[in-house]
Amino acid sequence: MADLIIFLVLLAMGYGFGRYAEAKHYKSIIQREAEFRDIPVVTSKFPPLTKPLSDVELVTGSVVISVDYFKRFIAGLRNLVGGRVTAYETLLDRARREAILRMQEEARAFGGYIIFNVKLETSSIHKGRKNSIGAVEVLAYGTVLIKQ
Amino acid sequence: MKYSNPEIPEGINTSVQHPLKEFFLLTGGILGLVLIVVVALTLLADRLAVYIPFELEVELATRVINEETADVESPPIENYLNKLADKIAVEQALPPEMQITVHYVDDELVNAFATLGGHLFMFRGLLEKLPHENAVAMVLAHEIAHIKHRHPIRSMGRGIIFGLAMGMVSSTLGNAMTDQVLANTGGLTVLKFNRDQESEADQTALDSLYQLYGHVDGADTLFEVLEQVSGDVSLQMPEFFSTHPLSENRVNNIHDFQTEHSTTTNRATAPLPDEYAAWLISVSEK
């Protein structure tokens, strides 16, 4: 019985803190995306030829976000029946957008005006007990063009 | 060519569904399904466990029990109980491979139980409170009836299947805490007899007492003793009562049996051996 209570408390805590953190994070993401809209992020392999001669730099943005207890539990149940793991969708969406934002922030520090050849990489770090995902890392990297 | 990142509407890469809705749907659905499957499996295990040969049960039991009682010389009380148990076993027409072994436990706990491989454990606390041989025989007959009806292996079958099913579910979940919760629940069910099994054992016990002594007088003494103990020190042995039918009902069953089989022959209760009290003196008190 005590175990069950601990479990429910953990679940409630995971849900409460997780929801709060997610809402706060999304608010910040949407606000900063508007802020950095003037630095386009494109996946084209080659630099835009029409642009004036530029310096180039490598820019990276990386973020690690942990799964909360509630999300992990739901995802575990989802494993049994299959279907969209909605609990992890928001997690990865946040991580990708945050990584791009950090890359843009770095580009701005260089005085860059466009980032091209952008790539995203995702990995789960700290595989917990029985391979349950503990946290995800998303790395965004690209080449920034800086006006000479 | 113009490069730009326009504002993209939210909710394309994520789902708008409220997480709590998903939580209740999933837990309700899956736990409900798991419950149904587990109940079905445990019932099946309960039925099928009877077909496990008794030899296998003995083998299972010796691994545990012989280790604990190997080099202890059996006290006279154990010999007496075993002789009585053999007589009852004959009356209950146990198959030849079902060998009953009674173990005496020098502990003040008022308890007695039957386990795998025909092993019975009788506690000093209970034996001290029994005034005549008929009451001792009632306890033995009840526990031997459990063995006869294969209750220990059936309970274990239920427990193991339950534990396995829970283990499979929780390993799929990959969650340490759920694992713990489920394992604990599984462990609880192992080696506990349900009320139907207790009633069945009572009935068989009464039949064998009737065959042995020609009457069942004195059988209810056991329940009087248990009732008294539960009133005195309820903390000492709650587990015996939680799974056993109410003592009052069991006494009523005995009285019904008495009226059905009323005989005019000698209905005196058989006395205990003279040395009985001396046998029961705890080793630590000697």
C-alpha cells in the first residue's frame, strides 16, 4: 500500500511539474522564435549565391530535456498497445525547437544573417532501467553566413 | 530568392489531446484487461495445479524444508503427532505417495499450517491450548485435508502465475516502481488458502474424525480456543483468521454434522498422553 501511495505521489508530481515546465517552455519558445525570425534557418546544402560575399562559421545549438515520471508511465502503457506516443511528441518538439533557437542565438552572437545546411540529431541519453528513456538530447548545427 | 522562416501554427508536430485523458484511457483499459487475463490465468492454474504429480511437490518442498530441519533430532511430541497424523491419513484415504510429515515448532504463536510436499507445522502455542486428543486430531485432520485436496500447490500455482503475469506486464512498462508494486501484490497471494478451501478442509476433517472416533465431539474445542485467542491477543495471529471462515460458522457446521450423525455410542473424548504437557515445555525453559 505504501508503495502504491509513493507511486501515485510520484505520478502526480511528474504530471504537475511536467505540465508546468512544458507550458512555461512553450511560452518562451514561441516568444524567442518571433525574436529570431530575422535569421532564416534553411536546410539547403549550398549557400545562397545571390547574397554578398560572406564569412562562414559553424554554429551549434544543443539541449537535453528529461522525461518526467508521468510521461514515462504513459509511454510505458502505450508500448503495450501501440499508437502515437503523444507524451513524447511534445517533449521532442520542444527539444528540436529549443536546439534551433540556441543555434540562432549563437549565429546572432557572430553577427550572422542566415544559417544554411542545417541538420538535427536526436539521441536518448541515460537509458534508464530496462532501456526506459531518461532524457533526450537534440543537437542542431549548421553554417552561418556573416556579412563581411 | 527570398529566405524566410514564417510562423508555423502550433499543434502540427504535437497532439492537442489532454494528457490526462490519455492517461485514464490507457490505465483503465490496460489494467482492466490485465486484471481479466490474470484472473482467468490464475483460475486456470488453480485447476491445473492438481495434475502436478505429488512427487514433484515433495521435491520442491525438500529443497526448502530439509535445509532448516535436517540435523534436529525429532522431539517426542513430533513422534506422537506423526503417529496421530498417520492414523488420520489412513481414514482420509490419502494416496500412498502422499506422505504426511508433521513438524513441531517451538514457538508461542497459536498457529498450524500445511505446506508443499505434505509438510505440516504445528506450533507449541496452539498445542498447549488443546485439552484432548480429539482437538489435536481436528487440527491435524484439517491440515491433512489441505494436503489431500492439493491446496498448497494450487495456491502456489495461482501465486506463480500471478507473479509471472505481473512480471511480464511490468517489464514491458519498464518502470521500477510499478514493478515493485506489482511484485508485492503477487507475493501476497502465494500460499494462502481461500475460504472455500478452508471449508472443504473442515468437512474432510470432520469426516475423518467421525471415522476415527465414531463421533465429532471435541472438534469444536479447536474453534473455541481460536476464538478465545483472537479475543485475547488479536495481534498475535491475524493471518489465521483473515483467510479462514468465521469460527462461529465453522462451529455451527460441526454441530450440524453432530446432529446428522448422532450416535448413542460412547462419545467420550480421547485423553492426551500423560507426557503431553512435559513434551510441550519449551527448550528455552528447560
